[in-house]
Amino acid sequence: MADGFARLMNKPQAVIVHVDVGTQALGPAIHNASCGRAPVLIFAGTSPYTLEGELKGSRTEFIHWLQDVPDQKAIVSQYCRYTAEIRTGRNIKQLVNRALQFATSDPKGPVYLTGAREVMEEELEPYQIVQEQWAPVVTGHLPKYAVDEIANALVEAELPMIVTGFTGRHPESVFELLKLAYLIRGLRVFDAGTTEMSFPFNHRASVNPTWGAGMWLQKADVILILDCDVPWIPTQRKPRTDAKVFHIDVDPLKAQMSLFYIAAIARYRADSGAALVQLNEYITSNQAIVEKLAGPIYSQRWTSLGEIHESNLKASAAKAAPPSGGADAPINISYLSAQIRDCLPVETIYATEAVTNHVRMMEQLQPSLPGTSFTKGASGLGWSCSAALGMKLAKPGAFICSITGDGSFIFSHPTAVYWISAHYALPTLTIVLNNGGWIAPRLSARHVNPEGLAQKATAEELGIGFGNTPPDYGAVAEAAGRGRIWKASIQKVDKVEETLRQAVEVVKGGRGAVIDVLLD
């Protein structure tokens, strides 16, 4: 929940967990928050450090001995921007604010504080600090020579391309990226992360994996990377050897990754939004560049982008056509995703966790409004359902939809999620993509051994399938919400639109809804 709230509103949230075991339970969630740059402050107690009543808060329970681990912070420290122990209440405000400075300074992320019960029971004289003195660190701008070099390289390029990832964290940065795409007609933009909507699908400059992003990446002669952790996978696709690559990021060295490098001719630690403003101002104030961009070659490129984009949209629409076989036809992800897009409100905020269906799903959802599409920060499954609750808490009037795989749903702690949804009146729509288990392990094995044993074994033999008796996901949610969660199951294509529209009205009426969709 805290991750979803923090990423939607770009404001830090607080989480309290129980000593070492609660810290361990953070597991995938703190991994997602770290890679997803979610500003979250986590506080955990520690076992009391006195046992004979020397201080108020001394040990009183059997478990205090078993929870006394050597280094509790080490459980999560590699995922945190900052960890510390609160050793006295006399400077607790300063220590908490220092932690929040780390959490809210780029690259944002989780921080972790601990404190023993004796410290929490310490009696203090009230004191004040100047809160305005604890603002986050401001990330810098590009140096002037870099603005000149990058702007001119993009303008002079035959096939310029931008690869972005976290630009969508700030809606104003998306508008600056749009402005740049209008200025340099022929520029293509690939939202490689899709962690947050960083460039609208409905713009003619937009490319994605199903619209030839890999092909254009290999052809591009100038590439600008903006705040992206994985702009490409070299074993799959990579730029041509003579391409000029520039990298602008709040963390260009990826300090928390042991292995990371890009063959860039220049790297800049800077705010990508501010850098885009600089590039746009430079281009529009340079008369020679303005005149050059008004030339016929850029008009031709602009027209070509429009034609290709229109062709891509038509190809995507064809994939989303009703499956053959009539009303009883099985449901595919392309058709379902297009129906979701058409049946849900335009301003819907999505928290998605489709894993192996992600690319085809995004091709049809086609998010085009900043702040309306988010996916988990990393590989920790079980994020979307609770993140959706955090988003609903942040924006009570918004329509929130989580789309999750069936395997991810199992990991989402659905009992807690749907009890909270019902108890605290946080209605969201959950769509479970039921493909019978975890498909990703088989695909991962295929990348290394395409003809290996894993490709010949059944899902049950691999331990990744649910067989003919998968969980009743809607019933789980209904039980957790004590009947206040509406459930539905869709197995045939003729029920998709009707059920989706019914679910929308249910959620608008104040109840949560879960739809279990059996995929072909």
C-alpha cells in the first residue's frame, strides 16, 4: 500500500513492522520499492537491550531473547538508501528527518530505522526543529556544453531515439518529452521501463516491443537514455556499434547493481525533467536549429512517423479482434486487454503485474495519460493488489484497477488485501489473468536452453502449474471481505464486456470487485 501511495503521489509514506520477523516479511516488497524508487520510511523495533529492569522497557517476554539478532538492519540494508538505529530520543527528530532526506532525494527509495523499547519509552523535554531545513537534495542540471552536444546530436541524427524509464514520475517531465518529440520531428521514444507511463502510446513517436522498438533501437544513430535502469538487453537487442549514446540519470552508475554498464559516450548525473527543459529551451532559442527543423526532411519524417504509427495501431487492433469460435471461444490476452481499455473509465489508474503477458497487455491498454499506469518496481510478485489500495487511499475519487497474474495473486496476501479493502472502504477492481500457474520459469529456461528438458516437461512436472483445480480467487477475496467483495469468473469470450461493465458499476457503487479471467 505504501509503495502504491508513494509512487502515485511522489510523497514519502511510513511503514511499521515487528522487529526481525516483520522485517523479513517485507521481502519482495522492499525489493520492489528499492528498484521502483518509492520513498518509504520503515521503522522496526528491536529486542530490549536490558533484561533485569534497569530501564523502562526492559525485557518482559520469552520472545525477546529469540528476536535478539546480531544485525537486524543487515536483513534489508542492501535494498535501502539509508539504515540507522535510533539510540536516544533526544535527537529522534533529526534522525527521522535525515532518513526522510535519503528517501526523498533522487534516486528515491526505502529507508530503515530501528529502535529498542527502552529508547521508545525514554522521557523527553519537548523540543523543536526547523522543518524547512530538512528538504531533499536537489538534483542538478546538465552543463551547458552537454546541452549543446546532445541537442545538436539529436537534431543532426538520421534516426534519433530516446529510451526512457522513470520520466513519468513527474507529469511535467512527460510534457517536456512530448515537446521535444514535436520539435525534432522524426524522433522516436521507447518507454522501456513501463514502470510508470513516461510517454503516451497515442503519440506518433511512440514505439514499444510489438511496434518495432528493438528494430529501431538497432538502427538508431543517436540514442538518449533518460532515467532508465534497463534500456535494452544486449543478448536480445542492442544499438549498432557506431551509435552515439548519451545517458542522463539521477543514478547513471546504478550504485546498487553489481554489474551495469552502457557503451555511452557521455553520462550525466542530472534530473531528466530539468535536462529536457534545457534541451527544449536550447533548441527553440537557436535560430539556425529552428530553421533547420522547419525543413522538408523533418516534415517527411513526421509524416512517416504518423503513417507507421497508424499502421501499428491497426495491427494491434487486429490482434484484439474477437477470437474465432463464436460466443464460446477462449479468451486471449490481447482481446481481454482491449476490452479492459474500452470498458473502464478513460482516467482509470492501473497497477499492473501481468509478468509474461505484460507486453501484449500494454500494447492494448495503450496508456497515454501521465500518472495512470504503474507496474511493480522489480521482480517481487504480489505487488499490484495492495499497491492499488494505496493508490485508492491517495486518490479516493479515482477509479483504480489492478491487473495481476494468478501466480502473483497468490503472493499478494489476498486475505489482508480484501479485508482492508472492505473494512476501510477502499473499493478497487482486480482482474486476475488466470493462465494456470507461473509461466515465467519456462520462458527463462527457453532463453538459455531452447530445446532443453524444461520445454518438454509439463507445467505440473516443473512445479509451476495449478492443474485442473486452481484456487477460486474470487472466493478468496469474497471470504476475506466477509461478503463485501463482488466476484465474477469469465471463461468464454461472450461474457467479457458484460462482466467488465458490471464490475465497473459495482466499484463505482463502493464495493471492491475481483474478476477471474481464464486465458487461452
